Amino acid sequence: MTDNIAAGSPASDTSMPGDGYVGDPEVRAEWDNRYADRQQLWSGRPNGALVAEVAGLTPGRVLDVGCGEGADAVWLARGGWDVTALDVSGVALERAAGHARDAGVAVRWVHATLTEAALPPASFDLVSAQYPALLGTPDAAAERALLTAVAPGGVLLLVHHAGMDTQQAHDSGFDPADYVWPSMVAALLTDDWKVEVNEQRPRVAPDGGAGAHHTDDLVLRARRLR
């Protein structure tokens, strides 16, 4: 499936590729276990910030980073977008592919971490990352991968839960310092980018699903000028 993306082939079907996962196997196992614990982890409806920010955009090629069970990917495909959706969890992708088949839309599914996926650079009109669990590294690999994927004239939309980036490490093992937050991506933007939105706002949250208790979003929307 990754080869198809690199070749620029159309989204011809919603079938899942073979098990060609690219990335850290521990990260894959962690998320597979999280999804396997529940029949449905998320609400099944598109994220509110995505719906609001995409309203004025002309559909083109979109990369959905951390697509989960596919609600955003299916919604975008229904809206005329040519969708590539990426996730580390094979369990999530199987569910997402099923939802796409049920909706009668085509999506390219990529089973990989963002930093290891063989995505064509500068080729997506929209890169959407809604509450992604992107691990930070000293070389800012994940942040740079998000930016690199955006085509000239395209938009990066990164949305996260407000306040999580300043929390202390949890007893459960979750440490916000391990992850990428919108401010870290914004810090890498050069004169080649125009920041269109960089704010905290009340979250339009669908009912149910993990994360529904978060009330505010951090929204970064930046357009690549060249």
C-alpha cells in the first residue's frame, strides 16, 4: 500500500494491505492492545475541529495521521477528498477499512509510524493530525515529517488537547514530555509558512469515546507558501 502511495495511484478500493507494518513493534503492540480492549474506542464521528477548519478548503489529497478507527478518513472521503490514512495499530486499521467499505468510499491505508512511512514529500493538500500520539525525538523527526508531507499551497492542521502538554508524568507511565505538541511544530515554521490559526478554543466534542472529557483544543493551522 505504501508503494501505491509513492506511485501516486488513485484510491481504487478500501481493502487492507498485507501485514507490512513499518515502525517500532512495541508502539504497535501498545496500541493494538488498547484497541483490542474495547469493541469501539472512539465515537465514530469526525472531530469537530477538523470539520470546522476543512469547511472552506477545496478537496484534494489529504493525509490523516493517526486515523484510528477511521471516522475522519471516511468523512473526508465522503467530502470528495483523496484520502491516505495512517496508523500504527492494525486492529484500528481493520476497523477503519470496514467502516470505509460500509460507507462505500475508498481510502489508502498505511500501517506505519509517521516517521517510518514511505510517504511522498510535499504531496498532500491537507495533512490532518487530530490528537496524535507522536513520540518526540531530539531531531524533531515527527514534527518535520508533518511539515514535509504538506504540498506548496497546502495546509497542516494539528489539533491537540489543551493543558496536556504541561501536565506532570502520570503513575500510569504517560509522560507528556515524551510527545509532540502543537507549540513544538509551530516553533519549526519558517518564512515558507503562514500561520492561519494558532489558538486554544472550546472543543466541539462528539458524545462518547475515549478523550470525550477534554473540553478545550489547541488548534494549529498553517499554510505552506512554497
